[in-house]
Amino acid sequence: MKAVSGKNKLTDMFNFFTNLMKMDANKERLVFFVLIFLSGIHVTSCLWIYICWLDDFGPDCWIVKAGLVDESIFVVNSILKIFN
């Protein structure tokens, strides 16, 4: 029951912003597509990092090969790895 009420709150919040910005249906679809696209990129890059973490950042891992083990920038590089 809580998930349904949370979904309604999210829908209400989205409707509030679309009414506030006076978006028509086409702009709503574009915003929704961009949000889904960015969410997919985020999940994929998290998976790339998680796979290396499961391997305990072994020598064959892309993070180790790139020399990014001690840096926090490997999150950005995992996003770039999606497009390679």
C-alpha cells in the first residue's frame, strides 16, 4: 500500500512541475525519455564498477588497467566506457 501512495506522490510532483513549466505532452515525453536514458547510463556504469568490485579490482579489471584505483574519477570513466 505504501508503494502506491509513494507512486502517487511522485506523479503529483511530476504533474506539479509540468504545470509549473507549462509543458505540453511532447515536452513531457522528451523529459521522460532523457530521465530514462540518464538512469540507464547510471545503472550501466554502476554495473561496470560492481563487476570490478566483485573481481576485487584484479589486474585484468579496467579500473586497474587505467590506473584509477585510488581515484574517485573512475565513476566518470565508467560512464565514458559505456560509449566506447
